[in-house]
Amino acid sequence: MNHLQQWLPRLVLAPSFFVILVFVYAFILYTGYLSFTDSRMLPSYGWVGFENYTKLFSLRHWNTALVNLAIFGVLYIVICSALGLLLAILLDQKIRGEGFIRPIYLYPMALSFIVTGTAWKWFLDPGIGIENTFHNLGWTSFHFDWIKDRNYAIYTVVIAAVWQSSGFVMAMFLAGLRGVDNEIIKAAQIDGASPVRIYRKIIIPMMRPVFLSAFVVLAHLAIKAYDLVIALTGGGPGRATEVPATFMYSYTFTRNQMGVGASSAIIMMIMVFSIIIPYLYSELKSGDNQ
Amino acid sequence: MKMRNLALSASAATIIASSVSIASAEDVEVLHWWTAGGEAAALNVLKEDLASQNVGWKDMPIAGGGGNDAMTVLRARVTGGNAPTAAQMLGFDIKDWAGTTGNLGNLDSVAEKEGWSDVVPAALQEFSKHDGHWIAAPVNVHSTNWVWINKEALDAAGGKEPETWEELIAVLDAMKENGITPLAHGGQAWQDATIFDAVVLGISPELYKAAFIDLDGEALGGEQMVEAFDRMAKLRTYVDDNFSGRDWNLASAMVIEGKAGMQMMGDWAKGEFLKADQVPGEDFVCIRFPGTQGKVTFNSDQFVMFDQGGASEAQLAMASAVMSPAFQSAFNVVKGSVPARTDVPDTDFDDCGKKGMADFAEANASGGLYGSMAHGHANPAGVKNAIYDVVTAHFNGEYDSQTAAEELVAAVEGAK
């Protein structure tokens, strides 16, 4: 009996463990291997060393994708965190109807990026969306055609992504705010600190772990952003909103350059790992301390 | 990203799992992307023909124009050792498959018996044959260097169908003055490239061949290519500002509704006009891109047979049915394309279809029949997409014409 109890958890977990081992980690290894081969349309196994990586970084296209990722990633993470924190602080003022307002902000997260992208494509389209609406209302000088402008199109991706995710970040911060010990705040109030000062000097610094979690969640969403870009701009105008994920798909599956595609996938994985591993490390370390 | 890969392979696996039922020896399992109403109806002709010969049809439609999704599924199936009997393919995809896997069926016996070599133009045989053996049966020929003009808008702009680049510009200018969008266009890379095909061919067929088929660096970066890019920039000035990302059929709708004057698009656009009850010659006019009269850039859908221990009886029956003049006529009347055989009577076709068939025959006879770069019939997918990158970047104003020509050389070199 005792024996069975000891083995039961392992038995139950074994199938999913095995499936993940094969379909995630084995395929990561396989992709890594492919990135060193001369695979074009189908996988092939001629070893070419780092040739695919050299080629990858000489491609103007990949540079565009990296620059776009940098613009998108930074703005997305910063704006989402700032907006999420602000909303959370405002909601935390013990206002009436919080239970009603909170889900409204959180709801966009329930939509898939495809839906968000398609909806925002229509909002932002000058012919049918916001610009057209204002023109019909009589404000004919109103001008908002970023989605059609190759220099600004990447910012429309930021707008749609922020709309989608900031409510979720708000929920994370709200949970963090609710976890702050009331005694500390009361002590500060007795000492005569203003609410702004309390937030700035006491509460926000105490939320460091929440910032870290939000950063990790948002950063990996940014790196793997694919569906939103495809639905919103299709990578255009021209190739102006190409990001690494769309690059990976097009090189692997439509351009018959599987080797280059695999190497870009590996670079993206390295990016994700370089965010996740320090995070896990710090989490595990602080766990040990407690 | 790994998760996405996983999701992709998982969904591919589901598709495979749901579609694999054991095909009997006398069944053909056909992978294709003809899912639109008219196309599906046209395929029924083929199904019924095969049914009368006791060959069953297992349909495996993968929706998605251009067939990218279908090719992804096909890859998964072939990698998994479970190839379909036949698959719809385009241009260089056929060559890539033949060159990479080598396990395609051999249709020589039926091709010889029915004399395919005499009726299929050599430019098409280039794709239907590998190492001198027939591996595919061509179904249709689309040509891409068409211009579709709203008749009313043309009449208001002088009424004369443009025959040269200068006349085209004059008509476009007149349309602009009349207050409509002269050129309906959708800003997607393949649509930009479709126009580029015609523009380059219009400058000179030699340039087209040297640049896109022979991939000659001097032609790709030469003076004439700079001029071709200049012409693209000129055409850009006639497109409305809201064009990027627009689907081609919406651009056709602009011409049909009279909001725009013309569209430069392959003959599949005709279907949109016919669906809107427009009559060729009365409501709309179809002309070859000015300067490319008598020449044709084509793309051709073909059914490629996968090896099943030599070609099976069912495969040979299917290939024979695909090549029968009755099917070629029935299918292409619906599809808007022209038959892949040059000996099919044009009685059932409308005016544009008749013109298309005549042009096709003329181009074939005079050596003016070229595979379309924009549609994967002039060079492999990697090169094609590299050219797309440059053409679309230039069309969206990222490069000037001189830089674009230089970038074109570098891009093609990098993708070879």
C-alpha cells in the first residue's frame, strides 16, 4: 500500500512527462540539429556548421525583424506595465463597483490575438475605421493612417497588443497591491506620509516581484508574437512589420529555407531562455532562503 | 516559439489523422486547394469521370489560395511516409519535389499513348516532366499579364484601349482627372510582384528571361531594371493611399463598382467580374498589359502523382481524365483560365477566354510564353520571395529605383 502511494504520482505524471519530453524538448533538439544542416524544402542531414547562422545575420530581413522586435518589445512591456500599474492603483482606491469594472479591463485577455488583430485592423483602417468615423462626424482634417505607413505600422501593433494585455497586467498588480500589509501603510499614514509618497516609497518598491513576473510574461509574449502581426498587418506594408516569429514561419515553410528558418527559431529560443533562466534562478534562490 | 512549432505539427498531425483512411487500390486520394464554389464544382466533373471508370475519389481539400497551407500539409505527410496519390502543385514546387524526394509517379505510358507531347506547350512540359519523364498532368494555364478595365471609366477617359506604356499613362492620367482611383491594387507582396512581372515583360522579353529565368546579375541590376522600377513608382502614384493589405478581389470590386478604373491581375480576376453579372466587352474590357501583346506570363496548376510502386492503374486513369479535352474545357470555363492543351476548341469560352486562348497559342508559337515570376514559375520559391521583398519594399517607398535594382542583385544572389 505504502509502496503504491509512493509510485502513484509518478505513474500518473509519466505519460504527460514523456509526451512533453518528446514533443517539446526532443523537437527543440531536432530544430537545433536542423539549423546546422542544409535543409531546404524537407529536412535533410548534410552538415554545414554555422553557415545558416552567418546567412541569417546577413539578411536585411532578419535585421528588420530584430529592430521591430526591439521597438515592439520595449514599448509593449513598458506601456503595459505602466498602464497596468496605474489602473491597479486607481482600482485599489476602494471604489464602488470594482467587481464590475475589473472584468471589463481584464476581458480583452480572453480574446485571441487573431480577434484582437482583426478588430484593430478595422479600427485603424483609414477607409472604414476611426479616421473615417471622424470624417463623417465633420472633423475632416483628422488624420490617422499609421497602419498604412511603413514607418509607423509597428506602433499600431503595439497599440493593439497593449489593449489586449494591460488588463491582465493590472490584475497581477492588483493582486500584489492587495497583498501589501495594511499595518505598514497605517504606520506610514500615522507618520503623516501623503498617499503619493506612500505609493512611491513603500508600496511600489514592495511590488518588485510582481514587476518581475509581469516582465517575464510580457517579454515572452513579445518574442513569440505572430498571430497578432499576421492578423493586423500581415507583416506589411511591404515587409515593415516583420518580426522574428513571422520570419521563422516564412523561411521554414514558404521559402524552402528550412535551415535558415530553424536557426532563427533557435535564436528566438535563446532570447526566451535568456529571460526565463535568470528569472527561474532568482525565484528558486529566494525560495531556498525562505 | 517551440510551443508554436508543436502546435503546428500537432495540427498537421490531426489533419493527417482525420484524413487517413485506408485507400483501396482503385482509389485516388487527391490533395488540392480548390475549395471555392466554382472550382469545387469543376472538380466534380473529374470525380464523375473517374467514378464511371470505377476509380473512387478521396477528397483532401486544404483551403488557402496559393496553396501554402496545402504544401505544409503535404510536407508533413511525405515526411511521415504517407504521401497522397496525387497533389495539386504549382511550377517550381513540382521541380523542388521531384528534385528533393525523387519518388514521384511516372506517367510516360499514358502520355505516350495519348500524345501529350504534341499538345502541351514546351514551356509547360518544363514543369510536367522531370529527367525526361512525365510526372504531372497540367490542368490549366492562368496568365498573369492582364489588365481589367471598367468600360465606362475607359470611355470617359477617351475610350481607346491603351497599347503602349505611354498610352496607358495617358489613360491613367485621364481617369485621375475624372476623379476616380485610376488603379485598383492591393498592397500584398504577390500582387506587387504580379504587376512587376508585366512591367518587366513590357520593357523587353529578353530582360524578363535574363533577369527572372536565367537570374543573370547584369540584367537584374541593369539600366532596364532601373527603368522597370521607375515604372513601378509611376504606377504607385495612381493607387489610392489605403491600398496596403487589401485583398485582390476587393480591388476587383473597386473596378466593378466604378470607384477605380482598372486592375492589373491574372485571369482569375475575371471570375469576380462574371459573378457580379458583368459582360466582357460591355461592362468591362480585358486587355494584355500594354507592351506585352502576344506574350504571356503563365502559371499552371498541375496534378503531381506520387510513387506507389510505379504508377498505379488509378493514377494513370486520373492523369488521362485530367488531360481529356472535355474536362480541360469544362474546368477552365469555370475557373477563368485556359486549357493546358492547345487543341481544345474555344466554343464554350467567353470573349476574354477566347482571347486568352488565342494569345496563349500565339505566344507558344512565337516563343513569347514565359513562366510567371510572381507565381513561382520562373525561379524557386526562395528566389521568388527574395524578389518579392525588394519589389514590395520599393513599391512602398523604402528604396529608390537605383537602390532597388542593386538590392535585387544582392537578394537573388543570397537566395540562390
